[in-house]
Amino acid sequence: MKNIVILISGRGSNLEALIAARDAGNLPVNIAAVISNRPEAMGLETAQKAGIAAHFINHKAFSSREAFDAALAECIDDFSPDLVVLAGFMRILSEGFVRHYEGRLMNIHPSLLPSFPGLHTHQRALEEGVRIHGCTVHFVTPTLDHGPVIIQAAVPVLESDSEDSLSARVLRQEHLIYPQAVRWFAEDKLTLENGRVRLAAELADHAVLISPEIR
Ligand code: NHR
Ligand code: GAR
């Protein structure tokens, strides 16, 4: 079974979805550790309660991004992960770090990339007036939020939406597609070809989820 390490910065609802999928028998991985750059991250408690090693590395204690990234990589590599999963991790990672984990570093981003890379995606989607929004799981490359796409989910944007209602609708889809993407990786059903993700033949056309939900 593959080893994964999950990086978080906060609430940890995607972490919870991954743990729940594992517990339901839908995610054949060993969650070796959860690491947060913030001590107050709720997700650290969630990990502890689930009996998963939980670590905190304070980025503010390092003089540079590279120094923080080196300490982070050292902690991660103690667990020999096959895959590193960014689940609401809020620090941009340096090129050296990303190269070290090339092809085994995944992120979930709360927009339909390549639209709205970066932060405040739901607010920007509302300001832009788009009618469809969503989330993307991708492999991480040095260019922020531009790595090869694995799976996406789309939701409608409603006239009545606020940032809260829209982000909640997207988050429910995040909780479906992230365990799915990690499962495909765990089962060796994802390959990288010329900077694009190829799915195993039997999965072709399963990497898109259209949610009609209007809650
Ligand atoms: N690193 C690289 N090299 N490439 C990516 O695609 C990355 C990455 C690190 C994180 C997640 C990403 C997202 O899904 C991610 C993808 C943080 C920021 C950010 O601006 C932007 C995008 C993402 C994560 N962070 C601020 C910084 O200075 C800090 C913000 C904060 O602490 O609240 O690092 O959106
Ligand atoms: C999620 O919506 C995730 O997509 C987003 O932060 C939230 C984390 O929630 N990630 C980013 O914005 C990365 N910059 P969670 O902690 O409850 O999983």
C-alpha cells in the first residue's frame, strides 16, 4: 500500500474527507503523517484523533522560503511518502521543493483552472460574473496553480450567491474529487505524458464531475 503525507494550514475538511474515504475502504493508502505550518490548524486535531502522526512546522521561524521548505521536506521524507497531498496548504513552495517531489505532489485548488489561480477564488468568480465555477485537483509544478489537471468538478453560480454559499457548494465537490484523485494515484491509474495527465483506459471520461446542486 502507498504511503501519503498530507500538508494543511487550517480547517482540514479535505483531510477529513480523505480519512473518511480511507475508513470506508475507498482509499487504499496509508496516511503516514499530517503536517501543518500553522499550530492552530483544526486539521492537526483531526489527525491526532484519527491516530495519524501530526507535525507542526512554523514557517515564521525560518529566515527564507527555501529554509522553511528544506525543513518541511526533511520532515516529509522521514515518512518516505509515495505521494504528498496539499489539502488547504497556504504557502507557495519553492522550485527546489517542487522538483524534489515531481510527479508525486498533488493540490486541490478552489477554481476551474486555468481560471482564477492564486487566492480569493470565490470572490473573484463572483466579481467576474462567471456562471460556472468549481475545483481542480492537479499535480504541482513550480508555476503556481498551473500543473497538469487530474480531475475537475463544476458547479453553477447562482444569482443569490455570496462568497460563503458559493465556497460551500464548491467545497462539497472538493470532498468528492480529492479522494477520487488520490485513489487513482494509489491504484497506478494516472500517468504523466508530455505534461498532461493520462487516465487508465477504463477510467477515461470519469475525470469530470458536473454538479447540478443549487444548495
Ligand atoms: N507551490 C507551487 N510551487 N506550485 C503550486 O501550484 C502550489 C504551490 C503551493 C501551494 C496551493 C495554492 C492553491 O491551491 C499551492 C499550489 C498559497 C498561495 C499563496 O499566495 C497561493 C496558491 C496556493 C497556496 N500563499 C501566500 C504565500 O505568500 C500566503 C497566504 C497565507 O498564508 O494565507 O505563500 O491556491
Ligand atoms: C479548500 O477550499 C481548498 O481548495 C483551498 O482552501 C480550502 C481548505 O479547506 N485551498 C486553497 O485555497 C489553497 N491556496 P480545508 O482546510 O477545509 O480542506
